[in-house]
Amino acid sequence: MDIEEAATQLEALGNTTRLRVYRALVRAGEDGLPVGGLQMKLGIAASTLSHHLHRLISTGLVTQERQATTLICRANYTAMNGLVGFLADECCADAPYAVKKEGAA
């Protein structure tokens, strides 16, 4: 993952409503949630939910699948793990004693 992609995903999650939507989908697991169920769970207007879902889908954090007349939304766990990994991979890499300094005992 490059820094631009990470920034775009983090920016999308920087909105409290989108973060609530995303957390609900992460909690729902692989089965995801129908849009109507997500709307009722969060208590937000359909147009508002649609706007926020579009943003999460466009950043790759959420997928949507039509099953007959129902739209199922799912958290994209691969993207989520990629973003978390991007943040964690270099944890403490520049800490003063992260790498044994040459000549140090």
C-alpha cells in the first residue's frame, strides 16, 4: 500500500458517520449487512447512508453485492488489514534504540 492510498482511506474514516458505518460492517463479519438493516441499526437517513457508503466503496474499504432486490454491504477485510499493516509495519522503526548501533556494546 502506498501513502496516497492510506491517506485516502484514513480520510474516509475521519468522518464520524462513515466510521460508524464501517465499524458496524466490520462487526457484522463476512455476511455483511443489508443496506436497510444498516440504516436501521445506525438510525440515519437513506440518502445520508448512501452518500457515506459510496465514499467507503470508492476507497476500497467496503464492497457491495446485490442479492435479488437487496444490497449487501461488507467490510473489505483485506483492505482493512492492509491499512492497519501499513500503520503498524514501521512501528518504532526510528526509535533511538530500535537498531543496535555500530560499535555499541
